Amino acid sequence: MKKNKIIIYVILVIMSLIMLVPFIWMVLTAFKTVGESTQMDPFVIFPSKFRTDNFTEVFHNVNFARLYFNTIMMIALRVLCAVLTSTIAGYAFARLNFKGKNIMFGLVLFQMMIPTQIFIIPQYVMVSKLGWTNTMMGLLFPGLVSAFGTFLLRQAYMGLPRELEEAARLDGCNIGQTFLFIMAPLTKSAMVALGIFTAVFAYKDLMWPMIVCPDTNQTTLASALSKMQGQFTSNYPELMAAALIACLPMIVIYVIFQKQFIEGIATSGGKL
Amino acid sequence: MTKKKFSPREKSELIWGWLFIAPTMIGLIILNIIPIFQTIYQSFFKTGDFGKGNIFVGGANYVKVFSDSEVWQALFNTLKYAVVEVPLSIIISLVLAVFLNGKIKGKSTFRTIFFLPMVAAPAAIAMVWRWLYNCEFGLLNHIIPGKTNWISDPKIAIYSIAVIGIWSIIGYNMVLFLAGLQEVPKDYYEAAAIDGATGVQQFFNITIPLVSPTIFFVMVTRIIAAMQVFDVIYMVIDNNNPALMKTQSLVCLFYKYSFQQSNKGYGATVVVVLLAVIMVFTVLQMIGQKKWVHYM
């Protein structure tokens, strides 16, 4: 029994190293000079000095403040839109009976089964007709509503006891008041889960910002990184510095709120 | 007498119901439902050169797709990626989840570490891996002696890409499996231990059957996602990489045709083919699940 435990710990530690080494290597390389990063004999693991030159250089060439602003705005707006529209729609689908409900919910489920690439060409055509290329509206566009969020919130409302609503109704609340004051506050955890899920996937999205905001000043961190790779082709220390700048804030937020992150992703991802 | 009358309650549910779903439904119809038909419609057109607009070509794009060796190769690459990434990532993450579900010190630290790639931008991850895989100066060729061209040898590049995919996703799968494992009653294991079952026997006879609904769910969603692989390949494989033909996926082709060569008609055709392939796989899995998924 004791021996098994040790084997398990050894495997877990080795796996942790495999997960961490790319991140550690990114950090170490970001502080190296090009010479150090390409020296093979002897192979350099730690930079001789932790220089910040690569960071200054990258900050000088790339407007990271602007990219951060774009990325954060896009995430915030997408989360806000998804949570607002999904919360009300989820409630209606879970708790109200009305004509046409089943057909409409069928459309929600149908959308969830279709690969997103199917929507991209027409969405792009709409955005360019509206003159929204290289704008925040363009970045936000596909995230205005969320079929997945509607499904997730519907599940959350289905799990709440009916007695609550009945009591509110007897007290004279109309449907809007029952929803707003009684039911919506009870699904906060589902809203948080949807928010985290939306934020993580908006942050990771690459193709849409590349297509709709090719302008380096109007785009997101992810899509700007793909451009930088072409710019500094083989200057890996600078590329790693840029990658680190782009990743660090999200990683810090994740480490602080890791419980919410993992639970949010697990509850929403598990229902996808 | 036959005229149906709404009670005030029914009437108010009708009004509030439609009011509440209106924003979502209007959005979904404009952003997603109509575009499905537009994409299919577009696949029957050729986008003219110099912005000449659309020329109706009937089924010509489909005829071209079926004789286009680049598309067949891309389909093959995509399947190869999925066949490596999905089973390996599921096995590794399931084993890790079982380990972490036991009495382990530092459980949440391990969980945090495994999940870390989920919160990093794939563009950044791809850059780091590209550097690790670098033939001359990469860390990997320093650890494993030899001059392996991890990402430019057409024979192995797709597997190197799949390794990045596995590394990126095991934490996510693991978290889903951990949630599934929590549903398994602890006394099953106690009973098995009393009967003298080893850990490995318990894993195959208790854990796998009882979390099979979660395994099935992860498998279906992972296969769908793997068939849409794009970010990593786009970032790691340059246009002049000799392994390009042997690594580009269907979505890479879709992106290239639609947005780099502006032949939206042909791009749309490729994506319709992708949709068809995904649907076939999903239906096959739905049929196959009856043989191995146990619902409690």
C-alpha cells in the first residue's frame, strides 16, 4: 500500500513538471540574450543576469496597453451580454409556459451542436457591411448572445424549488418581479460559472479577432501575438517576453481565484 | 364555444416568456441560424476575382473538393490529430483524476498546475512549444539527443502538434472527470477492498463503468473539438514549413481559402464537408454508446 502511494506521488510530480516546464522555459528565455538562448555548448539554462531588455524592447514595439484594453473590453462586454441575455432566456425556458417555447429551445440546442466555423463567413460579411471591422463592436459581435449560456442557466433554474415562485406570486409579484427579486439571485453561481467560461474562451479565441480586426492596434492579445511571430521571427527571447506579458495577468487572476475558475469550468463544461 | 380563451396567467406567461427569450432568439437567428443556410448557399458559388461578386457554379465546388488532394490530405491530417489527441488525453487525464480523487497531499496544488494551460492563450502556448521543439536550440533536442525536426519533418510533425494538444487539454478533461468521480459512492470501493480487489482491478471494474457517462461525454465533445483544430497548427507551422501539407487541418484550409485567398465559396464548401464529417462521427458514437456506457 505504502509503495503504491509513492508511485502515485512520483507520477503526479513528473506530470506537474511536464505541465510546468514550458512555462518555466518561457520565463527563463524571456530574460536571456539572443546569444544565451542559442548557445549550445555549454547549454544555458539560467540567464547569467535577469535583464529586462527584452521586455523594454517588446513594449517599445508593441502597444500592449492598447491590446490589454481591447482584450479586457471584449471579455467584459461578452461576459455582460452572455450573462444578461442567458439569465432571462434561461428563466423563461425553465419556468414559463408559452406557445412556441419548444421550437425556440430546439433552435438553442441545434446551435450548440454546430461547429462555429459554419457561422464565421456570414458573420464576417455582416460585420464588414456594418463597417465594424477593426472596432470593438466587431470583436464583440459573435458573443452578443449565448446558446450555451441559455442552456446552462435553464438547467440552473430547473433545479430550484417551485414553492418559492408560488409564494412570491401569492404575495402579488408579477412574473418580472418574481424573476428579478426571487429567482435570479439564486442562480448567482451559475452566472459566475458562465462568466468565467465565457471570459476564458473569449481570451483564447484566435481566428475571429484575426479576421475581423487585422489592425494591430484594434485587435486582441491573442491575435497580436500571432502577428509578432512573423515580425521577430527568430528572436525567441523577445517572443517569449511578449508571450509572458500576454499570459501573465490571466495566470495571476487564475491562481488567485483558482477554486472559482476550476469549479466554474467544471460545472459549465460538464453540461456542454 | 370552441374558441380557446387564455386565462390571465397564461396570457402573462406568453408575454413575459417571449419578452425574456427575445434578445437571445433574435441574436441566435441573426448570428447563427441564418448563417448556417448562408454558408451552405455560399458553397454553391465561386467568388469572382477582383471583387466581381458571386458566380453560381452549382455543385462544382463539391466536385472539386472530392478530387482535391489538398482537402483529402487535410481531412486525413485532422483525423490523425484526433486519433492521437483524444484517446491519449482521456487516458492520461482519467488516471490523474483517479489519483487526485484519493487521499493525496497537495491535491489542490496538483489540480492548479494541471489546469494551468487552460488559462494561457493558445497563441502563446504555441510559441513556447515551437521554441521547445526548435531543431537547433530547442530544449527538447538538448534533453533527447539527436537532431529531430519535431515540427518540420512531415512524418512526425502532426504528432508533435498532437502532443501540444494533449498537454493543453488534460487539465480540463481531468477536472470534468474529478466531478464525475465524486458521484461514485465510496462504499463500492470499500466493498471491493474487503473482497481483496487491487487498485488496478477497482479502476477497471468500478471506476471505468461508473464514470463511463462522463468518459462518453468528454469523448464526444473532445472529438468535435479536435476535428476543429486550428490555433496550434496555424501558429506552429509556417507557410514555408515542409510539413505544411502533412499538418494543415480542414479548418486551416477553411481559413486559408476564405480569408487569405478570399474564395469564400470554396471555403464554405470545406466547412460544410467538415460539418458532415463531424455529424457522422457524433451519430456513430451515439449508436456505439449503448455497448459500453452505463447510466446509473
